[in-house]
Amino acid sequence: MKRILALLLAAFVFFACSDDTGTNSKHEEVPSSVVGWRSAGFTPVISFEWGGGLQNVTHSGNWLVLMDAWTSPIEGKSGKSTYSPRLFISRLGSDIWDTLVPPTSAYVKRIYADSFGVYIGTYNSEVFEYNPEKKEWKNLSVKKTNDSLWYHIYGIQRFNGRLIVSMAGYTESMGYYAKLLLQEGSEWLELQLPRIRKEMFVDSVIYDVSKTEPLLCVKAAEMDGNLYVGTGDGVWKLDEASLSWTELPKFPKMKWNANYHDVYEVEDLVVYKGALIAVDGTNDRVYQWDGSSNWLALDSMILPTIIRNGDSSYNIYRSSLRDIKDLATDGKHLFISGDASYPKVYMGDYGEPYGNIPKGWRAIMLGWCAEKRGCVSKDATYSLDIVGDTIYAAAWEGLFKMPLRDLDSAIAGQSDFKGFEKWQ
């Protein structure tokens, strides 16, 4: 979600995708003795020039859906390319992955799935619903035909049984514009949007937040009949009955070498044990909302790094977590990805057999990394999803899975503060 405006300013050329580069979907039986992470049967063909690593894993019923990070050459423009993610789908337990091709020449921007189906949003205002069982597509017609503006679909979520779609665009003449649409049968109700602060980088140092822009919902979570949305500047609540907005207090202010970030990009939201959990993407911290007025840090501490230069030294303050991509929960545990190549689990209220450990995130490394053999993925893990009793991880190099029954064994012997010692 970082640098949303940079994406808005990018130009995209739309045309049909070229030949599918394929996947390695060879099915391999997993010995009963294997504990921890193992391949989930999908290894993308990665191109140095065009990409292809995985970016997202989600599911609808008994179907897993993946999105990669493919780019395509722009016709007639030598050396130029455009972001054109591809989709892949497989039934749980199957060794066959099919390429999922939406009925549009526009490229995929956002994917969302729930028990009702799979939904994709494109770079030209379209939202399609896919029924995996019937293999049928439906255009949900979110954009009015008389609206000449060009929108990207940034968020799709379900709110009290109805879909809600966030879309935005940019033109030189109009500047930044956005819409939030709530499904009402076959129609779409446009909701009034508050204006949020806009971060402006001035003179290479100062952050100017005097300007505003319409709220853009990228991440969302439903709790207690309200919709909580993550924006480029904090979390807002949408009341179901009145469809009115309330701004939640900002995350605690961080000081980074005397420079202040006054705008807080929300990287992800999830509901965990009846509480709202948010990732402050600006400062790479995980917070829990207390339901009243405070964001409580879930042990994503701010640690000093001491840099020595001859006889002098100075501190750089940074979060103990880095570049968080995704949150996931099975209701009992809270997981993050993106901090390193391997996922982590929160230990603050893990429960048995560890009791309530007060601090830390423990790396889930068993089967992921092994001495003298390295890690199955060296890049970031971009997305997590939990289906039944199994957690799935979409990393750049492939899709991996682990039965949740292996979690205790997979974190045994790990430090609750992975890498803490090197910041001392």
C-alpha cells in the first residue's frame, strides 16, 4: 500500500495477456514424518525481465487463488513494460492449477475472495465476480456509464453481507479523486467520503500535511457491525446504520532522527480475539486498538542501531519489525509476513505450551530454513491465508503450507525477539 500516489500517477496500457509462462504443478506426496513448512504444489516460472513471483494467496470455499507479479511489454514501446498480474486457481487437494483469465483486456489491480466467490478489480474501473464451481464470470458494473473518469480499483470488501468497493484515479486537471460504493442489489450506492491528510515531501526534510485528499480505502475489516478501513493516513470507522465516518486516533508518533512522520499509511487490518489489529506501514509497527482511545503496540519495538564512524557514533532508530506485508489469524494465533522471508507468530498471548509470553514475535522456520541448505524463499513472503487447519504462505519463489498442528514444533527454540541482539 506504500506510496499509493505513486501508483496513481503511473500510466498503464491495457491489452490482452500474452502466452502463459506456466507453472510447476507436479504433485509430490509429503511423507508423514515431515513437520513444518512444505511446498503447496505451485512453483512460478520467474523471469528476471518480467517477474512472476507470487504476491497474494486467498481462498473461496474449497478453492485456492493466487496472484503473481508479472509485467508485460508495452506494444510499440521498446524497453517499456506495464504491471499485469496473472491469476491461478486450484481446488484444495488437487495437483492441477489453472490460469484464471477475467473477461477483460484490462489488467488486474486487486483480488478479494470469500465464501460467495472470487472478486477481481482492474485498472479501468471494472469489478468481476467469479464462481469457481460454475466457472462463470459476472461483471458487477460498479461504474456508471456516464462517468467518464478513469478509476483504479483499490479495495474490495464485504460489509454486513454487501460488497463495498474503493476506487480512485488522478488527472492533471482534476488532481486526485476517489469513490466508495456500497452494493444494493444490482445497484451501487455512492458513500460520502471524508477528506484525510496528504503527506507532502518538502525541501527533502519536512513533511507537509496541510493538504487533504478524499479517503481511499485499501484494507478493511468488519467488527461489531462497523467497517474499519485503512487509509493513507490512519484508520476510520464506517457506521452501518448511519453510514457516517469516525476518525480513530492516530498511531503513536515516532521520532526518526528528528524527522517526524505525521501521516500513517495502514498496511493491513484484521480482527483478532475480538480486537482490531493494524499495521502502521510508515513505521513498521503492529498495534491493537483498545476500543476507546489508544493503539497498543504488539511488541514491535523501536530499537537503536549504533553506527560508529572513527571516534564518533550516532543512533538510528528503527522498528524491530521490517516491511510488514500481511496479517492473518486462525482465531487463536496472530501471524505476520514480510518481516523476513519466513512468517512469524505473535507470542504475547500464545497460550500453551508457552503460557502468556509478554513480548515478541517468533520465526516459523521449521521446513522453511535449514542449516547448510538455506531457506526455501530468500525474498519476502507477501501474503498469508488460513484454510481450515492449514496456513498458506505466498512467497516470491512459490506457495508453501503448514498444518497448524505443527506450529509448536516449528517455533520451538526460536527467540521471541529474532535479531534483537544485533541492535544492541
